[in-house]
Amino acid sequence: MSLQVQTTQIALVTAEHELRYLQECNKVLTRCNHTLAMHTSHAPLQKAQAVNKALACTAVQAEQSTFSLKEKNVIMDEVCDMICKLVAKHDVPVSSV
């Protein structure tokens, strides 16, 4: 065989190996692209569900943590005790209460 034919055959084999490698890379990239597309398509729904869940939790917490400080325009004894504890034990400034 001539040198030119051998060189061409070596180039052909090298090109086939590179082609297989690039085809495998293409498969991996196509799979990743598909995965990202699926995540992107579901993101708005997931975000909306997360917002609704957070709002529901906040509403429940707001209902549970609301109490009245005054009863008939008189500060209740429990409130006075709480203020004293905040100032004495938890170092809350009097101006903040």
C-alpha cells in the first residue's frame, strides 16, 4: 500500500473515533438539555405552590400569635407581667416596649 492510502486510512479511523465520541457527548448534552427544559417548564407551578403554602402558614401563624393588650381600655395584668419580663430578663429597652 502506498503511504498516501495508509495516511488516509489512519485519518479515517481517527475521524470515526472522534465522531463516536462527539455523538456520545451530543447524547449527554441532549439529555441535560431535556432535563433543564423540564425543570424550567415546572418552575412557575412550583413557585406558585410555594407562595400559596407560605401564605397559608403565615395566615395560621398570624391567627395564633394575635392577642389583645387591652381589655376595655385597661392594660391587663398578663401584659404588664410580659413587659416586665421583656425589660428585666431579655434586655429589651424600655423605649421599645
